Amino acid sequence: MCGCGVGSVAGRAARVRIVSVVVVLLAVPNVSEGRDGATLDAIGDAFATGARVLDRHQDADHHRAVYSLAGAPATLSQALLAGAREAVARIDLRSPRGLHPHVGAIDVVPLVYVSEAQRGAACAEALLTAELLGSELHLPVFLYGVLAGGRTRAEIRRGGTANLAARIADEELTPDFGPRRLHSSAGAVLVAARPPLVAFNVELAAPAHLGTAREIAESIREGGREGLPGLRAIAIELRSRERTAQVSMNVEDPVALPLAAIVEVVSRHADLAAAEIVGLAPRAALVGFPAELEIRGFDPARQIIENHLD
């Protein structure tokens, strides 16, 4: 009898577990509509054809909605295409679209990676999404962030759609995908791959003037007098709340700059009424957050990234 041990090797092989690793990416598409519930429902339903819709945040003052999606590579880009198609069909930039800077019906589409191991997959999915939005929906697509040498959203949005159209015509800017002209009603779309950021708003206690919020935003944003690293900030008048204003921010690295540190700086300038987190945030962003400041509508089960991924 052969003593080569084939039987024992076969037995060990039978016990080997094959583990498939499923990559889950996040996407945070922003649309320039924050008031029409039927439109937002239709866009959300379209996103849900290939992705999980983790959260939807809509704001009438900003006239904007932010969806948080999760999905697998290739499937997620198709879901983003489906939602974008619905947004293009239903949102017309030729009518007033609120106070938030924008250049598109589906304005920004960041693909989000929560670990460095996912970075390559997120970059590939962002490029695939950009190609689909350009070829299928005939939208001019501009990359930003690491896919565009660090170019920012603000650089592209500066001056709004009219200025962007002129810059394209003058060949100052050239879309990375899609036609070299704005869509007649849907404008353009900005696409990126990035780690999680936090969209964070702080409402000043009434009575508060827009000018006060503007002074605070100019002071605390990166490059300002009290510039906080990686902080983008603008002022918004809250017409839905009488006699008050908001400092609306994007926190590019919410681990290095937790929200508590931002609250502490803003509170030196004005009394605060409440805060707001738009979409999802990593757990670390909320370390040390002051218990006395309400985060309106915040649901940790729905809005903490790790609660979806653990």
C-alpha cells in the first residue's frame, strides 16, 4: 500500500474554507433639489435598483438633497447612473435652485473608500461612473480631488453654471468625460474618489445676521484668520427659521479635525442654537462632542458609518 498520504492531504483540503471578500463602497451623490418630495423619492428609488440607500438628507434652504449609498463595484456605478438619469429628467437648473453652490442637477458624485485597501476600487468605480454619466446621459463630467491632481469642487463651481459654460467655451476648462458643453437643463457633474468627509452645519442662535455667519465662515475656513485645516465653510441664511443663519461646512478630515473642535471655535464668535450632520459620519468625528448642543435629527444607527459596515 502506498504511503504517500494522499488520503490525509485530501482530508485537509476538504476542510479548507474558501472566503470571498466582498468590497463594499460608499457613494454620496448630491442633487440640486431639496423641496419636491416626489422628485426625491423617484431619484432614491432609482438609486435603490443597484445600491442600498443608507440615508437621505434634504434641505429646503440649500435646495439640495444628499443620498448615502452602499454597493459593490460595477453594481454601484449602474445605480448611480440610474439615479442620475432620474435627476436629469426631473431637475431643471434654469429655475432657481437655492443658495448652495452648484453646477449640476446631479451636482457631485463622490465614491468613498473607508480604508486604504479600498482606495483603488473606489478610484476605478469613480472613473467608470464618470464615463457612464458622460456617454449615457451626455453630461460634461469634471473630476476633482486625487483623480484631478487635487483640483477642488470650488475651483470648478466658481461663478456658477454661466461662468463654467464660458470657461469651457474659452478652453480654460475641458470636461474629463462627456461633451464639451453644459447640458441645457442639467449642467455638469463633478466626480471624485475620496475618504469620508463630514458635511456639518452649525446654526447660530437667533437673532443672527447672515453677515455674522459670513464673517465666521471666512475666519475659520482653511486659509482664514483662524483657519482650521481642511475646513470648507460658507454662510447660509435660513429662511425656514426666522432671523437666523447657518455656517455650512465640509470637514475634509474629520478624524484629524473632530466636530467638537469646530464647535469650540465657532462658539467664540456667536451663541449656537443647534448643529446638523448631513448624511453619514465616521464615529471618530464625534469624539468629545458637547452634550449640550443638539444635533438636529441625528440618528447614530443610521448616520454612523461603522454601524452600517460592522
